[in-house]
Amino acid sequence: MNRSGLLRWMGPVVAIGLALALPAAAQEAGTEASDLAAASATDSTVAAAPPAWAAPTDVVAKDTPWDDGSSITVTWAAAPGAASYRIERAEPGEPFAEVGTAVPTLTHYNDETVAPGEEFVYRVVALGPAGEEGASTATAPVASRPQWFNGWLTLVLIALIAFIAVVLYFIRRARSGEHLFIRRISGLEAVDEAVGRATEMGRAVLYVPGVGDISYLSSIASLNVLGEIAKKTAEYGTALRVPCANPVVYTVAREVVKGAHTAAGRPDTYDADSVYFLTEYALSYAAAVQGIMVRERPATNFLLGYFAGESLILAETGASTGAIQIAGTDATAQLPFFVVACDYTLIGEELYAASAYISREPLSVGALKGQDVGKVVLMLTLIVGTILSFAGVNFTRLLETAPK
């Protein structure tokens, strides 16, 4: 076969081969283009995926319950990967401003810089490790309002009601004529003896109500005891001297002594000059009382109330005159001086119990017994709490009065 015949025969064969090969190449190229397009779409999807520090969700702002109206609580759902949170607030329609931050483990924040009635909207911004930010949508407007009852103090209310009920129970028992036991206090047992000795010797009873003002509990307790001492001196016809270091205490003491004489049925024996004011300066007052002790030499000295550095001055001077001395104070630093220089010393709460102990008045005795029961319950609570703490039980969590 010559060359021209061969070419004529191969031409149709090549054409048929090209016709078959071109569609397959086109299909392969289309498939490759589709794969590239799909890969590009996948890369776009990955690039458009939200970062790990995306904005927090479920952000809610509400008035903090059981408060005085100065707090709003903001809560949210944690944003994965957030390094911290920034809490922002704004008045409706105004730009946001930062009010606080929170660590990534927290999902709540108390804004305690608001005033009752002020209305705000809040949002929470999640901060990424490199400073990226993702802000949530704004909350609904919220305003803080004060509540009339603090629910975190419910246990305190229950304890108070129980304590009042116990006191009323013992008062009722005392008024019914039942003799309620009060432990013996030697200093108060000696009151009748001390007043009787002054009566026998024809000397006065000196009552020093301390140097504290009327706001001191020890001053109030001392005035209660003064009423009982004044009643006994009125019954025995014994002179009473009450020098005061505070004008208000002086005014109250005069009325107390006057009322005691009336209660004893001897209003005519009341001497208005038996209660008098000296000075408010403690050392000057102590010097003046020393002069009374040395000049008048009272047979009995009562040093009951609040005392400071003048306690030893008064107690030593009284002891040098040979008087019976009964002292009492809740100032623990002064108790050693009274103990060494006085015949009897009321320590701490014994001063508060003195009035009920001396008078045996049902209201005072019932209140005293109720307080004793309260102290016993408190001590048992401390003991049980200590035992549970050693056993690994968090007892204090049961008694929390406010959220942390």
C-alpha cells in the first residue's frame, strides 16, 4: 500500500478516536473543576465558622431579689474559649459603657452601682485570648426596686421569733408565782448585808454609776440596779449618795431614785440633793469621788457601770476607808483592779442580771431566763457546728445570711 492510500485509511480512524477522547477529557476536566469548586466552598465554610470566643447567649438582666434596690444581676450562657467577659450597660437609646468584668468561670455579675428606679439595658462582651470581642445583644430594660423583706435573713427572723416566744413563756411562768432558778451571785447576795451595815453604822451608801454616757449598756444596767438599791435605802432610812459624770445619766438617775422612794412607800424621804452632777472629765470625776469617800466615809460603796483608768483610783481609795465595796463592769480591762481592791465583783453579764436578781420582778426574771436559754442554744449550735466541720460537713453554708 502506498503512502497516499495509508493516509486515506488512517484519517477516518483518527477522527473517530478524537471524537471518543474529547468527551472523556471534558468530563474529567469538569469533574476536577467541580472538585476545586467544592474544596473552595468548604474552605469558605470553615472561614465563615464562628470563632471560639463568640458572643455569649441567653443574656438576662433582672432586679436582684431581697436587696435595698441598689443592685441588678446579669446572667448569661458561657461563650466557649472566652478569656474573660466585659459587662456593659447603658440607658435606653444611649451608648454602652463598661461597668465591670468577670473571669471566664463566672456566668453572672451583680451591678451594685445603680440607684433604685434607674432603668438600664445590659450586654456582655466575650473577650478572646488575643483581644477578640464578641458582643451579645442588649437585654430588655430593667430597673432595680427595694424589697420590704430580705429573704436571706429568714433564719434570723425565725431565731428572733423563737427567742421572743421563749422569753414570753418564762415571763408567764414567773408571773404565775413559780420560782425560777437563777444561779447564786455572791456579790448580789451581799447587797442586803452591805445596805444593812450602812444603816447600823449610821453612814451613807455611795453609788457610783460609772463614767459612761446613757448609750452604754453598762450605764443602763447600772441605773436599773440603782433603782433597787435606792428602794432598799428608802425602806431602811439610809442616806444615799449618787455622784454622776454625765448630764443625761444624772437626769435619769434622779428620776430613778425618786421613783424608787415612791415604790417603797416613802416619797417623803426622797432628797433631791442625793443625786448630783460633778464633771464629765474622768480623772476630775475620780478625784471628786475620792474626796467624798475620804470626807464622808460611806460604809458601802457600789461601783457599777462603765469604768476606764479611774477604776483602780476609786477602788483603792474606797478600800482604804474600810467600806464594803461591790463593783461590776463589762470593761474587761478594768476587772482585775476591781477583783483585787473590792470585796465582791460582778463580772461581765452578771451586771446585766443584777437588777432581776435583786428585785425578782417577774418581767425581769422571765427575760433573764429566756436569755439564758438562748445562750445555751447558741453554745450547742457552736459545738455541733465544730463537730460537723471536723467531720467534713460545711455547716456554715447552712447558716449563710447573704449570697457571696
